[in-house]
Amino acid sequence: MPKVHLVDYVAGNIRSLVNAIEKCGYEVEWIRSPEDVKNADKIILPGVGHFGHCLSSLSSAGYLPAIHEHIASGKPFFGICVGLQALFTGSEEAPSVPGLGLIPTSLRRFSPKNNDGSRKSVPCIGWNDASTLHQQSPSTSSRDLSATGKSFYGLNPTSKYYYVHSYFVPYTPGELEKQGWTVATATYGDQTYVGAVGRGNVLGTQFHPEKSGAAGLRVIKAFLEGRVWSESTATGSSPVVSVSEVNDALPTLDNGANGLTRRIIACLDVRANDSGDLVVTKGDQYDVREKAAGSQVRNLGKPVEMAKRYYTQGADEVTFLNITSFRDCPVADLPMLEILRRTSETVFVPLTIGGGIRDMVDPATNKAISALDVAKLYFASGADKVSIGSDAVLAAEEYYASGKRLSGKTGIETISAAYGGQAVVVSVDPKRVYVSSPSETAHHTVRTAVPDAQGREFVWFACTIKGGRETRDLDVVQLVTAVEAMGAGEILLNAIDRDGQNNGYDLELIGLVKSAVSVPVIASSGAGNPSHFEEVFRKTDVDAALGAGMFHRGEYTVAQVKEHLARAGLLVRPFEEFQP
């Protein structure tokens, strides 16, 4: 196979990029020293996490002069995410660290508020445009361009791409174009920014093409084949939610989540059954055994096969929650690591893994293993994010006991420092505690529309650990504000009272948490039909919605949920097939 070279500086989940490149028919060779750069033809610089970490690592290893020489020689160069940001002069994320300086502009951090006072989540996580329409005739529509126009590195104005970042390059019309750059833009809230940029032999994307499904694979393949401009490839796609249907609804579509599509996540609870095989399971309020005699673990399918099925149905992300006993020592969790490796070979959307990510001692060697070391294992096996549950509650309790001082030693802090906050999800498992009046508790309360049997109209949401089996004297607002301060980039908000009930999400809980944090929040627990997804997106500002049992049991597909949302005028990502 033809080859492409990747710069190795420990940049998070590289396995997905390798799998995407191989899917496009190319073989990966690693650049492990500046001398290797001279012998490389095509180079890809992947980037995950912190601008300063990326550029400082490249500088200290002596890569920057070699990369400058490679680009100056006219050889192809592709920077992804922080790899794109490296092309610019610098970033507010690390003001003292210079970039490559190919483009004399610096990056800024997204504000959590738009100019009109409305809020947006930071980091920006989700599916957005990478559109060159601003460079076409004013009368050109996205449909016309996708049908008859030219495509810049395979970009399609009807496709969506996966972004996860807090810093951006503001787009000023004509500024970069005067320097010879072609720019594809995205909009988040009131800010239009650079989603992709290219000139000559150089391409950069703020989005992750290896996590953008067929749309992203087309970009990678176009770069590898040297097709800067080509005929639009939209006619080769087979969307589950038809592009034409979505376009026809454009006048009534909402603006999504500040411009992002409504993100649908498929979640798979994975554990060992009584025979020792890993299966996808689901229960009512964490009881995953059958009710019949024998009490076997409920087996709903094989994890890798089900993850691929949800991907082909159009799932925007897939989450594995490891609820098996293996999580007592993830370094010995070879079956779960293998599930991640195999899934990432065919599923090109973000993968999250949760369960057992904490500091521990390996019982086999008596060696201390940090949460960061555990996370590295999962990232190396194909995960893009790790989800931390019980350990986050314990860390929050210590945070408040110390007078809100950060220790720098918690799993959330160490992992986010190394890989960026966007790589750390905190999974929250709160349950309702009813009171007659807010004065009865020091915790954050809301007036509920569903009083308990005693007529009590106020609730606070108590955090739990150990899969909901142990309740702590810590409320959900205290927890999420603490983990945000520690560096968590996203909240997976479960609701024990709704789990397995199929009667909709807990909108009161979601509203309370969204008002307390600026990071994205994923609604979980309670979805039983497509209308529940519409309800949570219309009645709250939630950033994503997660489904499990209704998908596993075959009652509804991810595609049916998206079709429902599209017909209701809500912005969704159409699924497309990749043609190698």
C-alpha cells in the first residue's frame, strides 16, 4: 500500500486516525525523530489537547525546523485540530508558546456567552459545517454546489464534521484569501471561525476527520490522493436521513445547539455474563439480571457488533460503560481493550469508555497505577474520551473539604492536563430527595412538577457512587461545579429515578445542571421513544441526548430518532456511506 507518515509526540487517540488512513487504502509509518521528516513524502500532524503541550513537545524534540523545511519543499502536510492551530502564530491557550507562523493570526478562546446574552457551552463539542459557500457565487445554494460544484479536499456543504475545541481562529472575510488560502468556515453561536484552511501543499482542519464518519474519510482520502479540488462527491453518499429532506426543511430548522447538530449518542453498558463473556446489558435502575428463575445477566448482544450497527444507523457518538468486575483492575481488562480496538476499526465517530478509571494498585504486581496511566491504555486502544464516575464524587468531596483548593492530583486534573478537558467526561448518577421546603436542607433545590406521595414539592438531587448503590451528602450542583473547576470537559447526566422507565428524561434535573456549568451536558436515562429526544432538545439547552435500552431492544433505531427530529425541524447530522 502507499504510505503516509504521522508525527509521533503522544497526542491522545491516534489509533482512530491510523484506522481511518488504512480504510482509505494507505499504510502508516511513524516519524519518531526530526531525521525521519526528511525521508517522508506526505506528513500528517495529529493534535489532541493543549496548544502549548503540542508546540513545546515538537520544539523540544527538534521537529519544528524539519517541519518548516518539509512544507517549504512543497511536500504535502496535513494538520488536524491542534495540528491546524500549529499553523498559526500563537494561541491564547499558551501565550508564551509560538506556533509555526505560516499564518499571521492567533487563536482566541470561545466565550460562554454570545453578544445577545445567550449561553453556549465551552468546549465546543459536536457536529458542524466546514463550508466554502462564502467563496462561491452568492446565488449558489448548498444543494447546487454539492450536485455540480467543485469540492475542496472532499468537503461537502451538506455534510457535518466533528469538532471538539475551546480555541478558534476568527474568520474575517477575505483576510486569509488575500494570502492565497482557501477557507472553509463553521459558526458557533455568534462566532464564525476557520473550520479548515489550505494553500498549495498545506491543509489544516479544526475538526477531526477520522471521527467525522464518511464525510471525514473523504477529506483524508482526498489529501492522501492529492485531490485539492475535485467534483463534488455527494452523489456517492447514501444518507439514512436524506440530505434532500433536511434541506427541504431548512426554513423551519432551528439553529441547533448554537449551530451544532442535535447530537444523538448510543450507550452500551458492558459487563461479563455468568459465563465470563462480555455482553451488552440493560436493566431497571442498574438491576441487570433477568427476573425469571436463574437470574442470569441480561444479554442484549455483542458490543462490537452493536456499536457498528448504531454507527451505520447514524449515531453521532458511541459510549461504552464498563460495569463488569474487570474494571477493578483495567490494566488486566484485556477483553474491554480489545472491544475498543475492534470497534475503532469500523466506527469512525467518537468513542467514550467509562468504568474503573482511577488511581489503583495492580494486584498482580502490587504496583501503583495512576488514573492517567489507565486512561492512556484506553486512548491507545481507540477511546477518544474517558468517563469518570464514583471517583469524581470522592474527588469533589475532597475539593470542598480543602476549601475548594485544587490538588492537581485527581484523575480529572491529571488526564485533562495531559489530553485536554474535552477528553474527560464525568458521569453523574443523582437521585431525588424530597423536602417540604428549601429551608429543610442546605443543598440546591428545585420546585418539582411531580410531588411525592406526601405532597412534598421540592427536591434536591443527591449524588451516588458504586452504580447508584451508595448515596453521598453531596448534591448534583456541588458535584458538577467542582469537576468543572478540576478541568472536566463534559457532563454525562444520568437520573437513577428515570433509568429503565422509558417515560422521558428528567427535565428538571437537566435544567438545574445546565444553569450551573458552562461545559456541555449530555442527557441520559429515561428515553423510550423518539419524542423524548425532541422534548429534551426543545425544553432544555442540553447539548446531547443519550439512548440505550430502546435501541438495544430494537424498539426504535437511531435513524428513526433522527428522522423524527428532522421532520420536527431540529437540526441533525445525516449519515453517509464512505466509498473507498
